Amino acid sequence: MTVHFKSSLEGPNLRGMAIVSEPEAAARIGINRIGGEWIAGSSGKFLKIDSPSTG
């Protein structure tokens, strides 16, 4: 499985998007701990992330 992650720091928040082949795969790498919203994507599942930075 390949995961593409793109992120940028904006103030105290970490914003980005992870593109994974399936929700279960995202859970295995811990993306579900960050939280987000699954939306339909032509290349699989897109997880929109908007979460406070942990450090």
C-alpha cells in the first residue's frame, strides 16, 4: 500500500491531506487518531485533516 501525505503548517494547526487506498489502511498507520473526513476521490480515499499540532 502507498500513502501520499501532504501537509503544511499554518499557525498552531497542522493541515494536510492523506491519500490512501482504503480506510482500514489509514487506521493501521494511525491516521484515524488525527481525525478527519473521508471524501470520494478518483485515486481512492481522501482524508482531509485539520487538527491541532501535537508538538
